[in-house]
Amino acid sequence: MPSARPADPSRRRLLAGAAAAALLPALGPLTATPAGAADPADILRRPIPSTGEEIPVVGMGTWITFNVGDSEPLRQDRLEVLRTFLALGGGMVDSSPMYGTAEEVVGWCLERLPAAETAGLFSATKVWTTWLMRDGPQQMAESRRLWGLDRFDLMQVHNLEDWEDHLPTLADDKAAGRVRYVGVTTSHGRRHDEMARIMERHPLDFIQITYNILDREVEDRLLPLAAERGIGVIVNRPFRQGSLFRTVAGRPLPGWAAEIGAATWAQVMLSFVVSHPAVTCVIPATTRVDHMRENMAVLRHPLPDAALRRRMADDLRAL
Amino acid sequence: MLPFSADVLASLLARYNSALWPAPLAALVLLTGVLGLALQRAEAAGRIAALTLAAGWAWTGIAFHAATFASLNFAAPIYAVLFVVQAVLLVWTGAVRDAMPLARPQGPAEAAGLGLAVIALAGWPLLALGSRQGLAAAAVGGVAPDPTALFTLGVLLLMRGRTPWHLAALPIAWSFAGGATAWALGGGPATLQALAGLAAIPLIYLKNRRVRQGLPG
């Protein structure tokens, strides 16, 4: 669902971000409306390069947070987290068979939400085969059952495991309509060379990588390559699995945080990630409704321009 | 990097204990009995200890790792196999070959073994008081992995004569794994179990050397 380009002159930094995106021909422009807008449609979105379909730039991960087993009280807590995410305009929910009961819990939550509340869901999971579980198609069918879906929006090869086997299967699934988009993932900065080779030689809609204000290696190669090849980018570990919060613990927000509407360090870190023009979506994970509200507020904030991004990174590195 | 949080693990343990109740209590009683037999130098103490410990390892492998923990952790089926292997080793060495005689503490290794066994039995369940679920989430020796491994290490140090390394290897390895897990989940006293594993290595080595030299084991 496209939204209007910002025209407010006070949103210079956002426009600068859009201008940066325009320099990358394979990427569509940023679209957003003024901060604080009440309409859930008026949020920061990015187009998926391969189709132009726009998705909100803040999604939700489920690593650890949704792996709560059979516990009814913990499932109820996660239901409220997911409800809040979707109510605030969230789209992409990313999981994996590797995350224990996370897929089952996501499905349990979706089953309990009215269809109107889940209309914006962009379902993303992964195929993850190991020596214990070799059958990718069977695993993907199980994931559909767990989520209660007929098809996924995005199916990714988890951590590049057996990607040579899975990518042809995913291409067939995409052609058959069992999945809309396909991709590959990695995390913790691992196997970037192999990922680059796959990006150069295979048709992908998405890659998923680790990127945050301190781990910026992907800016050198993978992000420009994604832009060049028209591949969407999903970012995991935007908070370094929480360790960035320990880095900034007890420190006041810098003055520049106000320029991007950030009231918390989490918003600073998310704004940094999504302000890179090649990034399509970031997927922070949380168990708390108040943290989810913090994360989703970024959808309505102005983004830092290149100069402020440099300053943000320099200041964080100096801590 | 673990795929679950401390809160979720405590919740899992609470539901596991509840589903098995009164098995955790029975396990506690049985293991206390094993310790009592050892201290009384009962004739069949070694065999009974080996069979009881084997039952605890097999139960923990199957009921905890394979049937419960596997939902949270993809590595749990591997742990289950290892725990069953330890159970088989205990049955073979301690019951079939009757090669696990127990003794009252005589030296530092035995004293450490007794201390370890008491901590595993009485202290480890109390760590759950720090969780939201309280004692309901207690990790109990014989049905939960960490105290089972620690108690086993304690009993092996209490052995009269040499402590077989093939029986100690997995409990030591698990104490490292358990300590690392506790550290990854935020630290706390459970992290110290790694030290128990670390200390067990020189204690067993010195104990076995003493036996080789003809001194009391």
C-alpha cells in the first residue's frame, strides 16, 4: 500500500535518505508521512525491489522471544506483543523451525487474533535442514501447518544450510504459488563471501543479514550488492541481541536523538539501521509490549541523513 | 547462543515437575538413600547406586531431554542419546561388573564428592527460588540434568578405589555445558557447576594416582 512522499521541508533528513535511495537504481524510494500520524497506513515503508510491493520497515523477529513451549501465560504474553505489533502497523513476522516452539506459538497467537487484525501480516520463515531433519519440503509443509497458513509470503534458507538443495525447491514453490518470495539468511556476520556468491548467481527476493550501529561490515559489500541486484534486505540482531543496551546503559541520549524523534536508545539503533537505503526491513525481537511500542514508533520518525548516520556511529563507537 | 530464555526454561521445568509429580520427590528420596548407603559402607551400595543413577540418567535423557526439552532446543535429542549412553555405562560398570564400590569419605576427593552430592541434592533445587515460578521450577537430581550430573560426579568421587574416567567423562562434560548454559542465560549460581566439573578432573586424577600407589582410595 503506497503512501505519499513527504513534502514537509522540516523533514530534510528523510528526503536526504530518499535521495540516497534514488542513487541506487534497483531500489524504490522511501515513503513516509509525518511523524506522529495516527493512521496506521501512514508509516515508513520500503518497496520489495523485485516487485515494488511495500512493507513496513520495522518487522518482528521471534528468536528466543516466541520459544515459550506450552506455557499458557507466556503464550498469552506473546499474543499481546503480536497484537500490539500488528495494531501499530507491523507487517513482517520472521521465524524458523530452528527456534524451538516459536513457529507453533506464532500460529497459536495468529489463531486467536481476528482476521482484521492480521490482515497486514507478512509471514516469513525458513527452511532449516540438519542431519536430524533432511526433508525440506516436509519441514516447510509443517511450518505452514504450525502457522495456520496456506502459503508463506517469504521462505528463506536458514543460515545458508544446504542452499544448493533448497533454492531450486523454493523456486518451484514460488512458481507454484506456495510462497511469494524467496531468500537466504545468515547472522553474526558469518559466511558473507558465500552469501555474496549466491546473490551474484541466483535470483533472490531477499537476503537476511546482521547489521547494527556497531557491526557495519555489510555496508562495504553485501548492502551495495543487494541494491545493485535488486534484492530486499532484512536485518537481524539490530541490538546485537541486547548487548548494545549494555553498552549504552546509564548514558543519556545524545542531543542529535531529538532530530530523529528518538526517545530511547532502541529507537536510535533502529533508526540507524532502517536509514540505510538498501535496508528493506529490520526485525527486532521482544517479549514486552512496551518495548514493541518503542520499536514501532520508529515507523513514524524521521530518518537520519548520511551525515547524522556517521555521527551516530562515531558516537556509539566512542562509548 | 541459546534459543530460549531463563524464564522460559524455568517455566518448562515447572510444567515438567508438575506433570511428573511425585517423581521428582521420589528421585530425591532415592538419591538420598544412595548417599546414606554409601556412608554406611553397605555391601550392595555400589550396585544400588549404579542402578539408581542409571535410572536417573535414562529418565532425564528420555523424559526431560527427548520428550520435554526438545521442544525448546534442537540439540536436546543429542543430549538424550548421551544421557542414555551414560545410563548404559553405569549399568555395565556398576551393576553388571560390580565395579563401583562406595566408601565413607577418607581423603579430599571423597570429601569433595560428598559435598558435591549434598549440594546437588539439597542445594540445587533451591536455585529455583530465584525464578518467577519458585520451587515449582526446581531442578531435582534424578529427573533434571544439572543436579543429576553433579550428584553422579559426587558419587564417583566417593568410590573406593579408582574412579573410572569413562563414567566421569559425561558428567564432567555436562557440568561444563550446564555452566555455559547458565552463563548464557544471564549467569547466577548455576554457572558455578562448571567449576565442579573443572575441579573433578584433578581430584579424580589424584585419587586414582593414590590408588595406584597403594594408598587408600
